[in-house]
Amino acid sequence: MTLPTPVFVAGGALCLVAGYLVGAVAGPNTPQRTTATVESFVPKSSMLCLSGESVEDEPGTDDEGLLCGTWSHSAGATVPRKGDRFRFVSMDTSGVKGADPSIKTVIYGTVVE
């Protein structure tokens, strides 16, 4: 006994959708996109300071709730200005051999348009 083609195609589509849903629910967690507010940026040294709820638990945040570090970005990235929303990830480099001891945090990210 063979199935009619439309039933076979519908069954295959249902299996694909079910697999996608199982993967989305039970799959690995993806990193959260963290967004903060730019407090200051010094272009000459690429020193960027961010504030907001999302930086409170980040390593390297100071007593005033600011996360400051060297901004690392792709070519042609929009230069951040005070008040811009900024999506980022940060990395504490204090334990990295050869890291500049005065700069312990590297901030990777971009201005949110």
C-alpha cells in the first residue's frame, strides 16, 4: 500500500516543523544580546564606558555602575556617542598573558540603530 503524494508531502512537512520546534525548545542556549547606554567614548584611545542594568553584573564594572574598557569593532562601525544604545559583549583580559595591565576589559559591539 502506498500513500498519495499530498499525504506524503504533508507528513514530511509536519516532521520538519516538529524537529524545528524540538530543537528550538531543547537546543543549546544562545548568548543574550546585551544592550547598554554609552556614557563616554574617547576615540584616541578607544576607551568606551557603558552604563545600565545590563552592565551591573559584568566583570569590570566599577562602584558607579560603569563598565569601561577598550572598544574592539569591525571596520566601518558607527562611532559611539554619549546616549547611544550599544549592543555588546565584554571580556576580562586581566588573566591573559601580555594584556596591558591598565586595561582589563575589552568591549566588542556596535551602536544600535
